Amino acid sequence: MAERYTVAVATGSLREDDGVTLPHEWTEEGVSVRGRLTGAHVLHLAVATCVLNDLYREARDRGVPLAGVHVSAEGGFDIVTGASTGVEYSVALDSSLLPEQVQELLLQVDEVAEVPKALRAGIDVRRVGHA
């Protein structure tokens, strides 16, 4: 079985004590980041961070404060081809939203989050030079 590469980002009441804290546009205390510094982890971190940011943006647009957000993302890579086996993410929210409102928010974010959307569409990556 292939190794899984897991990361987590969290804010507010759902922040984690382990990891690194980085400044964050939507929260005063910053965002806790847990993971290793490998290409696989950074790819999954991009997904988790995008989802976290879009949760704050969409909640703000709905006039709903979020007390805490926790997003984890993980996936693997085929050891022969190097292709991603996909990225899965999960979300925990601390908010006053009703369960059906949480589902609406999560559906909206899943639809608009730019990094997951770009990965789903497929992207071209190429080297254009060297130093």
C-alpha cells in the first residue's frame, strides 16, 4: 500500500497545539499548520488551505461567524508512475450554523474553492528555464 501524505490546517477554537502557526488573513491568532515539508504534503496543504480560506470567505458573505475551522487533506501517489491517487479532505466547523446550513456552506465551498477546482480540471506543469 502506498504511503499517505496528511496535512491539517486549523483556526480559532479548533487550532492544534502541534505544528507551526502562520499569519492568516481571516483570524487574529493565525492558522496552525501540521504536516511535513515534502512536495506531496505541500500539494495537500494547498487544498486544505484553500478550503479553509473559502470557508471563511463564504461564511462572511452569509454573515455567519466561524469560531473555529479544521481542514485535513491527504492522499497518496502511485509509486510506479508518480501520479496522485487523489486528494481527500475533511472539514470540522465550530459555528452557530444549523446542520443544514453547514451542509450548504460545505457544498458551496467545494464548488468554488480554486485549488481543488484546478486540480479536478487538470493542470499543465512544465519547466521553462534554469538558473
